[in-house]
Amino acid sequence: MKSVTVIIYEDAFLTAVASVLDLLTTANQLLVKSGKKRMFDITLAGEHQKYIQMELPVGFTCQKTLDEIKYTDLIIVPAFKGDRKPLDVLNNNQSAVQWIQKMYKKGTEVASLCFGCFFLAEAGLLKGKSCTSHWMAIEGLQKRYPDINVNPDVILTDEDGIYTGGGGFSSLNLLSYIISKFCGREIAIQLSKLFSIDLDRLTQSHFFVFQVQRRNEDEAIQQAQTYIEENYNNEISITQVAAQFPMSLRTFIRRFKKATQYTPQQYLQRVKIEAAKKRLERREETINEVMYQVGYTSPNAFRTVFKRVTGLTPSQYTQKYDRHF
């Protein structure tokens, strides 16, 4: 069972909190109905007090305050309304920001819905990583946190135990993704039917780091990206890719990085590892079989790159997201 802490604060968007409770509790019910154990043990937690009065005529009675929680498997930060100034919200919830930072260092995974990503960014969790949010939040995120790769065109991101969801109700896709990861796609499909969630939108997450880079205007590099994504499981080299275009290898690498923020080799590795993650989550193949399927022949090389990208070894990743419980 996974312990899940939902942070409740007065500026939180009511539907963001309700959607977390509805989807996770329904997932538990579906698991029990299918003869399995509940997956999520959910706790509502306030920063300093257990009763949180929202802006609307409604309040939440939390089971605990944040300082009473010494560890949790997953933190979920609900969105706040877009008409709020992010800096004001953050200033009002600095203890929550610090607590998130402390828990992540202990190994806790963290998920943000919509504008909730500001909490993760302020805690320093998104430095050098990708995130997404509501379209209204993008400019503010880029200005305040220039060391973050903000991806406005994707539904969700998943990197190093940090999840971020898109704007408004698209955060339902992030919750569905998390449920699929921990409970299996079958449960997620049942939920999608009950709540009318389009799970197909999750296909963007396979290459979440790269989809936004399609906005670059370098047609040759766009073609190179497509070639890599369609042939990542073959033994291809960057020299081979560059040879398809009338430019030197040095120029190709320079233009590729300018357009995508990644070198061609980094890009290829990211595509391979994202594909490997999906295969490992299905548990239908051994780690070595997955390794060969995504184009690696050396177990050491595969393990090294996988850990650098995900923060976990392939075996640790498989164990963490084992659906056979």
C-alpha cells in the first residue's frame, strides 16, 4: 500500500482536491472489487492546522498537520486558482514548500496539479528537469525559474519521482497515469470509463521531454527528431543521422542542441529510456529483453543510462512499480 499525502491550503482549487480524492478512492474500490488489496492510504494534511477554511463556503478537516508526517510515499499538491499571484501563495505556504523539499530528499515522490507546480519549483525540485502546468502559468514559471524546462504543450511529465500535470481538468490525466503506474492499466481504463477521461492523451508522456521541441523552426532538425523516434530500437549512430543532411557533424550537433536543448546523443538516450520505462511497467518482459527491444546490447550501458535519466536502476524501477501485488 502507498501512503499518499494531499496538501490542503486555503488557496487550493476545490475541484483539484476533490478529483484526487474521487479518483484514488475509486481506484481502491475497483481493486477490492477485483479481489485485490487497496493501493492508496490517503491523508489530508494542513500546513499548521487541521481545519482549513477555503475561499468558498467549504472547509477541510485534515487528519494531520505536515510536521506530524515523518514520511509518505507520495505527496500531491493541488492547484490554486489562476487569478492568485503565485508569489503570494508561496509566501503564505513557505512551511509546506520546505516540507516538500525535505520529504523528497527522503525518497518521497511528489506530484503537482496545474498551478501546484509552483510549490515544486520553489522547493528546488524542478531544477534542470521538465515540468508542465496551466498555460497561464508558463510565463511566470519561465521568468521566476529559468533553470526549469517548462513544457506547455504536454499533458504531464514524469521525471526522477516528480510528476507534474497540465492545466485545469487535464490534471485528471496525471492522476490516471499515476493510478495506471501503481495499480495497472486495467484499473485506469475502468476509471476512464467511469469519469470520461481520455486516456489516449497520455501517449504524449512517452516523449514528454521532447514534444514541445517540435515548436522549433529548424526543419532539418525536426526530420532528425522523427528519424530518431522511429528508429531508436535499431543500432543507429549520431553520425548516421547527421549524414542524411547537408551539413557537417559539428554543425548538426550545434543546431540540434539549439533547437531541442539536448545533444543528439542525449535525445536518443531519452527516447530509448522512455520506451524502456513503459515496457518495464508492463512486466511482460525481462529487463534484458527490454534492453534489447530499445536498442541496447550492453547491460552495463543500459543500467548506467537508465539510472542517470530516472534516478533508479532498471530492477529498482521494476520493483517500485510492480503491479503484481
